[in-house]
Amino acid sequence: MKFNKKKLISLLDRVIEYSLYAIAVILPFSKAILETAVVALIFTWFARRIVSRETWNLPAPLVVLAFTFFALTALSLLNSAYLPQSLKALFSKTGKYILLMFAVATGARDRKVLFNTAQLFLLSALIVALDGFAQFFLGFDLIQFNFCDVIYRGWYWATPRISACLPAPTVLASYLLAALMLAVGFLFTGKKIPLKKFLFNAVFTLFMLLCFMLTFSRGAYIALFICVLWLAFYKTKKILLLFLPVVVILAFFPHRSYLSRSFFTKTVDPTAQERFLLWQGTVDMIKTHPFIGHGLNTYNANYPKYKSPKIMGNPYAHNSYLQMLAEIGIVGFASFIILMAYIYGRGLFYLTKMPRGELESLSSGAMAGITGLFIHAFFDNVFFAMVPAMAFWFMLGYNLAIERLALGEARNDEQSPH
């Protein structure tokens, strides 16, 4: 039988496409299926490169900086007292996330795949938001049967703090933050869209926004505020109007619901004080091995030596940057920051060059989502918890795919006769 290279490449493209769709849908629901979809995407992406003999079709600085980050992260293994788990994390987390970004960046090959992926991501977020509201009213969600925390209980009202089907309210907040920004990108395309479609998108976005607010995640609130200002400055100040209905609804909550989560009252939520103690202990960890850290994926194993006796259990750092410094040191952390600065700077540069329209709106939403996750990482484990970490690297690759497609379309327009 004659080998049909074109058919094989077409089949591999189809597998890549549906792997992207699967990741977008499954992300908040099932770790096992999500891992399977990510591995399928990466292996199929590799297979396509080999069969087609194509180059990586990625910016050379991106590839160099990404593999530099991987190599300098590997240096931390020299200090690791838990080498097997550090080595496993190097490939199953750091390496996998980098390859996921590459595969998404080159796997989303046309507008159809880009838009279908975004729509499926938002559909999944809508299901999560519905599950969050079920948890708010029933006390447990309908997918994982997680019970919600109650942050304030008065004589006439108890305020739940929802997490929906995700492990914690902060994880839900990170996930919805990325989805919200993408939804806002769809909402304000810069072009006239039918009123019914606009109203549907607006209600959908407000629904997710209200669910996001019910996480009572302070760090995510700060991230959302900055992202909305960023989008209002870049696109249109009408975006600020999205806040009004949610502010009106949340105004009916007892004020103690918010004071119980405030840094600025005498009745400070214990988790606020705990985070300051966590950060202090993490800084002490960094001082012990400042250059190459204690070893990748060893924070929880090493932190008990540095933690305050006031802290119960063995939590994460609740600051992704401090935890990264503790694990991989200044050398690995600097390589990560340089990689992110390149990707973010490139994203902003090409965003300003794109003509107003669908791709530009998608890119602005993706960039705002990435910005939000960057900011939320100062207050939580965005780069370490599976769902937000996967969403973060997926969004990086997704925006690179938008840039690549926009550049290709611009070149075709230049070459076509006028």
C-alpha cells in the first residue's frame, strides 16, 4: 500500500484540533482526561512535525528562552533533597507546560479552530458558573459535590464562598478570570454586531462575573480591577459599565461578608494574617539557597523547617513568584521572567498592529486574561495549581497562535493584487 503523506498529515491536524477542543472543555472538570488530552496534543504535534518535516514555525527567541528556562530550572535539582519528585516535576510540569504552549501556538492553524476553541472554553466556563450558583444556593455543587465555605453567618443571612467543581474558591477565581477576559474580548469587537447577540454575550459575561465575585477572592478582585482598567484604556470605557449590575447585586450582601475578608479591620480573616506569615517563611527559605533554590516541586517538603508555629498544616506559599524563587532560585526565576517579558511584550506589540476586528478582539481578551493571571499569581498558586497553571500556559500558546495567524493574513494581503 502506498503511503499517503497528505492524508496522514490531515489526520494528525484533525487530532490536534480535537485535542485543543478537549482541553478547552475538560479543563475545570477532570484532571485525568485533561492530562490525556494534553499528552495527545503534544505527541500528535511532534508526530506532525516529523511527518511533514516542517520547522517548528515558532519565533527563534521564544524557543531559545523557553529551553533556557527549562535548563536553568533543571539546575535546581542539584540542591534537591527529593530528587525523584523534582525530576518528575521537571518533565511532567515544566517541560509539559512549555510543549503545551508550543503545540497550541502552532496547532490552532486557522480562524475556525481559534474561534471554536474560545467558544468551547467559554461554554465550559458557563457550566462551571451554573455549578457555582447551584453551590451558592444548595451548599454543594452538582458536579464534584464540593461543599462551600461560609464566610459570614448572621441572624438572617449566611454568605457562602463558592468554589463550584474546583478544589478551592481561589482556583475558581483564577479560571473565571481568564474566561471573563476572553468573554469581554468577544463582547467588544470594535465592529457592529446584532443587538440580540450583543445582549446574549453581555448577560453571559455578567453571569460569569457575578459567580467570580462570589468567590470572595481578594487577590483575584485586584487582578480583575486592573484588567478591566487595562481593557477600558485599550478598547472602550463602556467595559466599565459591566461592573454596575454586579455592584448593585452585591450591595445587598451584609457588609460583614466583606469585612470578614478585609485586610483593614480588627477582625481580620485569619487567612490574611496566615499569608503574611507564609511569605515571611518563604523569604527565609529563599535566603538559605538564593541562587538555584531548594529544588523544583519541593516547597511543601522543605517549608516545615521555616514555617511559623502559628500556621496549621503545610500550605502552599500563596504567592507563585515567592514559591518559584524558593524552589528554583534567582537563576531559574530570572529565566522565567525574561521568557514571560518576551511573550508579553511581543503580544502587546502585535496587538497594537492588528486591525480592529475578530482576531484583535480575541487577542485583547487573551492578553487581558494573561495579565490577570500574572497579577493573581502575587496572591495565590496560579503557576502551581493544575487548573490555573494549565489555563495560563494554554492562553500563552493561544495568543501566540492569534499573532501567527494575523501575521500570515497580513502577508497575504500585502502580496495579493489590489
